[in-house]
Amino acid sequence: MKINNLKTLNCEKVSLNQEMEDLAESYLERNIVSRQYAGHALFIAIATVISVDVLVS
């Protein structure tokens, strides 16, 4: 997909909040996601909090 095509998608901008950060940290503390992939833990937490149906990375 070309970057210009992204403008045609129905995207919503969200802001990071404490609930998202806490959930990501919980994933790391419980070894659900390895600390090596802390960024992924945050993406997953954000998607969870805002109830995303599909997460593609």
C-alpha cells in the first residue's frame, strides 16, 4: 500500500494514556510479552484499551 493511500482510510488518532501504559507494563511483568519487545507490548495494550478488532504490525 502506498503511503498516499493511507489518507483514504478511516483512521482515528488516539493519545497514549496511563491505562495503556499500565497494561503494557503488566504484560511485561507477567512475561506475557518479553521485555525485548516492550514496544510491541505497548501497541497491544493500546489496541486492547481502544477495542481494536484487528492489529497489524
